[in-house]
Amino acid sequence: METDQRSKFSVAQERAILVGLVVRGATHDGAESLLELAELAESAGARVVDRMLQRRDAVDARFYIGKGKVEELAERVKRHKADVIIFDDDLSPAQLREVEEVCRCKVIDRSELILDIFASRARTSEAKLQVELAQLEYTAPRLRGMWTHLERIAGAGGGTGAGTVGGIGTRGPGERQIEIDRRIVDRRVTWLKRQIAAIDKRKVRQVRARHQHFNVSLVGYTNAGKSTLMNALTDAGVRAEDRLFATLDTKTARWNLGDGLHALLSDTVGFIRRLPHHLVASFRATLEEAIHADLLLHVVDASSPTAWKQYQAVTEVLASLGCEQETLVLLNKMDLVTDVAEVQAIQRKLPDALPISARTGVGLAEVVETVRKLLAGTPQQLTLRVKLSDGKAISDIEKHAEVLERRYVDGSVEMDVSIGASTLHRLQVAHPQIQILQPAV
């Protein structure tokens, strides 16, 4: 077995065999999950030449799948001249090594595949740092598996028996190399965490600085059409492609809602079922837009046969991030829907969901109107007092509220206005000097 097999992350142009396991009591559909794994593999540049799905009572501690299946897998590798085996789950370093030894082929798991895709898509320095941290945290526990060939060499002081690694003070070069690598990885991880922590703080400051605006964040399963919708609603010019994880970097643009109202709309990284926890942690800075948004637009690919499961996967990740704000569900790609009954079933579960097509523009006017109502909130009448010298505050009140009457008193202006609660809150954040007299006099 070549020792650099485990160090290869890219599966570009390689012939891949996919392997899935369904254990007793599993909640996911194995065949369905392999279909998604095939999309991921193709998105990474691999060509899927075969698939294997096994059902067992429990995971095999040594090979993950059964020993007989591993031997069958080795035969399939030879028959298809496969370059890589991709497992639809995370394997332990020992399991990866054991399967590689039998199949004489590189083996990677689901997390490693997703990390490869993220690494190839990262464009900004922020995204590259986040991906590198996730990769190193994934790789660190697997270093011992990469250096087993050197551990078999006895240390300079000699071992206590033939072929034995030396005792105390006689460590072999393999163990020394592991320690060196671990120190290098630890130092790099520490540095990356410092850099990302600084990004986190800066991102939080940027998001909080926009609290005077109504912040809307697009969330959803990868390839649900978030970037296409972003481009349809704004002139952001976000890169939109029909592939998984086309967007890794957050983009924010001004969204004109008409009649002087606007919001800040942000596009975020897409989610996926069983998204590696290293990535969720590393990309927390990117997801700050969703965490601190006033409203989430949850985009669902209504044309997908797994639309409801995708919806559930995203809501689970959002819950883990602490996103509990108001959410508007958008059933996108309605122009591509073939199973109308399935969409109707989702609409019965989510009666407030809006059917749309970001590509054709159908339903977008209703989205704008709904967001306008949520932005304004229930109107209330009250009196606002502000100094005449504060032209910016007066201008913002006139822009965001309906001014019913005004009076000039002792260098100040009192305005009777009709204004929604959420709009009033944003005005108060932007202009804390505004005095509120309630009710309108």
C-alpha cells in the first residue's frame, strides 16, 4: 500500500465506487443517500462506476462493512479498474486502513469528500482558512495511519526482538515523524483558530452594525437555488451554478422592496444532510449572517424527490446554530416540478410556504409583498420628537414612517406617525436620540 494514499484529498478524474451501509433502526434511506453521494462525487470531479449497499444489524468494527463484502469490493475494484472507494459515512482511521489493505485502493469517507469539494470551491481568504482548519481537524487523528510503514522500523538503539520497535529511548523514525507532524498540525490549527476568531469578531461587528436595517438571510439545502433567487431579487451578480456547494462565501446586497423600503439580503453556504461538524464549526463566521438575521428565507428545491427531507436537514442545522427567528419557506423550482402530489403534501405541512420559481420570476412579487409586511410590522400611531438640528434622523423618519402631522416646539419637531414596531425598533437603534411620546398627541 503506497503511504501517500491517505494524504490525497482530490478525487478529480478518478473512477469511484460508492459504498453505503444501512444498519438496523437507521432512519435514512440507503439507496437515496447513495444517490446524493454520487452527486457529491461527481461534483468533486469523479466518475462513479459502481455502487454497493449492504444491510447489517451493526457496523463491523474492523471493516465497517462485513468481511465478505470487503472481499467482494476488492473484486469490483479490479473489475472496474477503480481509483477510489468512497464510503457514505465517516470511518475510523483503522477501518480506512483495513479496507485499503484488502482492496489495494485509496479509500475516503463522506467527510473527506465534502472537504475536498469545499477546498476546491473556496475563493476568499476567509473561506480558505475555514476549509483548511476543517481539513486539519479531520486529518489530525489519522496521522498514525499514514506512518505505519515507518513504525515497523526499529529505533537506533535496537529493539528487544526481531522486527520490534525499540523500547524506552529507542523510538523508531515512524513515531518521531508522527510527533513532528502532530506538532506542526497543532501549531497550524492554533494559528488558524486565532485568525478565524478575529474574522468571527469582525463579522459579528459588521452584522451588528447593520441592525438599523432589516436583515434577511437566504438559507437552504445546497443547490436549492439560493444564488439564483438572490440575483433575481437584487443586482448582486452572485455566481449561480447547477452543482452542489457552488457558493461558499457570503454575499450581501441591498434589496429594494419599493416605496422607499429596503432590506439587506445575504446569501449563505448551502447545507446538506450529515454535514461534517468540523465544517459547521469552521464556517460559523460565514453563518453569522443567518444567526443574526431578522428574517430567514428558507429556500427548498420543490422539484427534488427528497424535498421534505432536505427541509428537515436544514432546520436541524439551523436549530443547532440557535437560529430561532421568523422564517419564510419558499418552494423554489416550481417550473421543474413533476410530482405535484408531493409538493401538495409539503404545502399541507407548511401552509404559509410560498411557491416560486427564481429562474422564471413566478411568485417573486408575492415574496416581496410578504417581506414588506414583515418589515413594517403592525402599524401603530405615536409621536416622535427629534431636534431640528438632527437632519438625518428626521429624514429617516420621513422615509420609513407615514407622517400624519408635525409641530415645532423649542428647537425640536414632534411628528405624529404611523409606523410598524419592527421599523420603529430599527430607527431607535440607528438614532437612539429619538424620543417617543405615546400615544400620539
